[in-house]
Amino acid sequence: MKITKVEAIEVLDSRGNPTIEVDLTLEDRAHACAMVPSGASTGEREATELRDEDKSRYGGNGVLKAVENVNGLIAKEITGRCFINQRELDSLMIDLDGTPNKSKLGANAILAVSMAYARAKAISMGLPLYQYLGGSNAHILPVPCMNVINGGRHADNNIDFQEFMIAPHNAPTFKEAIRIGEEVFHSLKSVLNIKGYSTGVGDEGGFAPNLKSNEEAVEVILEAITKAGYNPDTDISICLDPATSELWDNGKYKLSKSTGKILSSDEMIKLWENWIKQYPIVLLEDGLAENDWIGWQALTKELGSKIELVGDDLFCTNKKILQEGINKGVANSILIKLNQIGTVTETLETMEIARNNGYNCFVSHRSGETVDTFIADLTVGLNAGHLKTGSGCRGERIEKFNQFLRIEYQLKGSSVFAGKKTFKHVR
């Protein structure tokens, strides 16, 4: 089917910052749109999110240049053309950009077109998006890793580490898992209230209190799990994303929001080792900084057989960087963010390399999100088994959970909840 129309406009993300939305139509009138998110904690090697830098509009964060790149150069090249598959369209846009990081057209412009085309093709073929992306074997509903306490750059509080997540893995279905997660989320609000802590939320819907220590964030979560009637570890485990690249300062890690301590890589590894012994932690994302590759090798050697070690800023959903990590024995899982790399095809390629080398794929939203549910279909399409898309509130987060509920209903008895099998080291 030829593309008959592609058009972009500037819209807003969950933080009230501009982002791009693309509408795309095929000649059979199949029509779809897509919106791209934006991150606050970003890796140095992410594809370029093109911003206008015009301080008179949105503090320089406008995306009119990206919009014009879609409505101008990209539309001129793809309108009236028929593409054999997703790869052909994405490859054309990559070549049209011609830079290694999509800095000419903007990864936000390219990705919005890529996602909209995938949706339109799925509609044209009479397929749900998850089957278009993953084929007829797409059937696994993921464990929702819910970010219930926010810190770091995602909240104005005294917690150094960015995300404290719960993973309700001991459930028969996704529907039951999300119910359990929501019950713990509301239980946590009660626990924080009783302790006199704030129950305001951060960028991703998690609570953002000032606590006595980083450790207390885990401890109040465990208290909330028990109060909700569940067992830590056997029913619900903890996942962490400390976003340590944000703590990296001249080769050390500075806990500037809490104690002010400065730790070496070895001391950070020891900190995580102690936490894992003390708490039911099954996943650690970005446990060390993106440029601390020697530290990452030591971290993987020490903890790689005990928990899932996820590279986010480390890998940036980039297949070349991931392959480097595989060759060096770094991490055992990769975070998947579409806008880190900039096309649907490259995202799928990275996930394939991860799978072929025994690495897990942990699909993720961004802190500046939209109501677009593409990552939900991607997670099911590739049977990824787990994802994070925020906490138990905020519409842009809940809409992803609702999409999983719709998919599970559509698949009926043919779906499987990933559950404990996602995490190799649930006790």
C-alpha cells in the first residue's frame, strides 16, 4: 500500500513539554497516528531528539523543526511510495538523515513516522499491532514493574536513586498482577501518610517523599506489600533503577541528595551486594554509570548470576553498543526504549541480538510520556516478559496498563502471564 499522506504537528507530553505527533494514511485509507516520548535522564549515546533551541518558545524545547522535517523532506520522499516492509521505510529515513545519531532530521521526527507507519500497516493487514510487530506467536503478557517511589532527577526530594519498583510476579494473569500492584500502591500511600511523609508524586506517578535514607525507600515498600496482604519476594519483588550516570562525577559516585558520600565503583558494587542480601531485589538497572565499563564488568562478575542486571544508558537500545557489552561480558539484560535509537526496525534488531545472546529485554517508557500505547504492543509482540511504564496513577502510565488488559482480553485463553519465569532469581 502506498503512503498517501503524512503530516506532523507539535503536541505536549506528560510534563507539558512539546513533542511530535504524526498522522499517516495508506491508499486503502488505513490511518494511524503516533506520539513520541522524551526522557529526563538520558544516555550520552542516545539518538538526537531535535529541539528548536528558540528560547522565546517553551524555553527552547519546541519541536517545530522536527515537525517541519516530517512535513517537508520526509513527506516529499515517502508520499506516493509503496514500501515492501517496515525495514525499507526505516532504512530510507535513516539514509535521508545521513548522520550516525539522527541529528539532521531528529530521532523524534523519524520515530514518529516509523511508529505511525507500523500502526497503519497493521490496520491495513487486519492485524493487532502486537502481531504485526511479533507475528502469530505474540502471546506473553508482562510483569508490570511499577515505579512506586521516585527519586533522583524524577523528583524534588532527598532520595539519590531514581526508581524503586515493585514486580507483582506471583499471579495467574496480567489482570490479577496489575490489581495486586495497584493494591500495594495504595497501601504504600497509607504507610507514608501514617509516617507523616508527603504523598505527592513524581514524573512517573510514584510517590516522592523526603525519607531518612535511600534504604528507607525499600523498607516502606516492603511494609506496604505486607500491609496489602502479600509476601515480599514470593508474591512481589523489588526492581531498582538508581540511574547512576546521574551520580557519576569525575570517576566517582556522589550521593549528593542524601548523605553527600562519594563512592568508588567497588564501593557502589558492595552497596548493591549488601542491598541484594538484605532485600528481595531481582533486577538492577544502571547499577553503575554508562562510562564505567570496567566497573560494569566487575558488577556483572559479582552479581550477574544473582539478579538481572539491565543496561539502559549503558546500551541506549543500540545494537552496536549492545554487541560490545556482550563481547565484554557486561550486564545480562538491556532496557528497550524506542526513542533511544529512533526507528521500529532498529529496536527490533537490538531485541533480536539480545535474545540470541541470552540477554533479557526490559521494555520501558520515558519520564516525559504520552498516551501512546505502542510500547505495550511491542512488549507483547516480542514476548519481552516485563516492562516499566510508571506507577499506579497518571493517565499516560495507566493507558499502557489498560492496553495490556485489552490485549489479554483479545487473546483470551491463548495468552500466558510471564510471572516468576521472567526473573531467574526469585527465591
